[in-house]
Amino acid sequence: MNVEIVELDDRKAKFVLSGVTHAFANSLRRGMLAEIPTLAIDYVNIYDNTSVLFDEQLALRLGLIPLTTDLDSYVLPSECECGGEGCPQCQVSITLSVEGPKIAYSTELVSADPSVVPAESVPIIKLAEGQRISLEAIARLGTGHDHAKWQAGIACGYKNMPRITVSEECDACGMCVDACPRDVLVIADEIVEAVDERACSLCRLCEDVCELDWIKAGTYPDSVIFTAESDGSMPVTELIIRSVDNIKERATALDEYLGIIDA
Ligand code: SF4
Ligand code: SF4
Ligand SMILES: [Zn+2]
């Protein structure tokens, strides 16, 4: 397997994966969306709410706020020594106390653990003069399998890596170069070549204008262009690495299970 990084920052990554099956790429994508735990508000005790939102709507909005998550410090409630009853290893308390007139933002949430804070400033609600909210929320680890609020990966996906092939008989008439909407093709040494296959959209306009079918826009069988984005709960690189580790764990578990069946 080979990895070529195209773009990378704290939240987003784009890379070309070569030497992999589509099944592996899809497993990596699904891991980011559904297997990697992240913290999200899961229980809310509302002491006062005179805003325009019902308690349930307010709790729903709070649950969807991404929280920074250190997976080395917290465990899933189902795997915690407390048996899921709630302790500092599996949950964190977050409070909110605001009064209008103002817009209340996620940055006003006060966490009992300074390492667990909203990943970005999200407006929660607009409060009119005298309207108040006072509550305590409990954030727990969970996975995207259970609810979208625990989905650390957003906009994770891949597409086939385009492959442009040109026959040696090409007479460099340039019609395909002019037809390409993405400026993928150039004429070099009396033949057409692709300057950046990644930019190709596989629209196949180049094939349409070449009457002798001397250019083909296809795909590599074992390469994909992968894009991944984190919701801010963890760096996108950590999300990708944990997803790869998760594939390994699941494959090992399956291997051991099949070994038991054979024996
Ligand atoms: S249209 Fe066909 S012949 Fe003309 S430059 Fe493109 S590939 Fe070559
Ligand atoms: S398939 Fe479309 S984008 Fe790709 S090289 Fe041909 S014309 Fe350009
Ligand atoms: Zn616990």
C-alpha cells in the first residue's frame, strides 16, 4: 500500500491510496464514520429553561455540539469498571448558565474537565430579555453506530483514481485538450498526456471528440482518492490512524473466531 498526501490540515485530509482494494477503502471510510468513539452530550438535567425552545429541542442541540475527545483518558460506559453507572473514567459533567438578551454559544459551556471543550463556537439559542437557561449535561463516549452525534468523521469518502491512456497513434490534433473542462491534458512531444490525473472528473468529453478513439479516460483498479474530515473532536490524522487500527482489530477478531470454528 502506498499513501500520497495531497492536502492535510488539522481537520481535513486528502490523499491517494494505492495498492488497496475498494473493500479496504470502504472499511476505512466506515471506520471513521461509525467505529471511532467520540464524546457527546447524552443526558441533560435542566434546572431552568424559559427560552423559546422546548427542553427536548435544547437537549438535541446540545448533543450535536462536537467536543474535543482524548480517547486515552475516557472509556465507553459499557467497558468501564463502574459498569456504566457513571464515573470520571466514562463521563464528564458540563454546565450552562446564561441569561438574555444574548445569543448563547457553545463556548459558554463550562466543563469539569478542561481538556473536554466544544470543538468550535456554535450558536445554541437566541435569548430575549429575561429568558434564562440553567442546566447540567453529561457527556459520554459513543460511536456513530448508535447516533450521529457520536460520529467523529464527517464528509469521509473516496472516488476512483482516474487514469488517462493515449494511443501512440495520436496525431496531436489538440481537440481533446480543448474539450477538457479541467485542463488535465496538454500536448508534449507531439502526443497528448495528462498533467494531473487527479483533477480529471471522468466526464469523457475527451473520448467524445477523438473520432479514432485514441484517448481513454478510465480508472486504476487499485487506487482511490480519499477525502476525510473530522468534526473537531480529534485531529483528522488521529481519526484515520484509529480507523486503520480498528480494521486490524476486527480482522484479528474474525481470524481468531474462525480459528475457533476450525478447531
Ligand atoms: S483528439 Fe485524439 S488524436 Fe487528437 S490529440 Fe486527442 S487523442 Fe490525439
Ligand atoms: S475525462 Fe473529462 S476531465 Fe478527464 S481528461 Fe477527459 S475531458 Fe478532461
Ligand atoms: Zn465509569
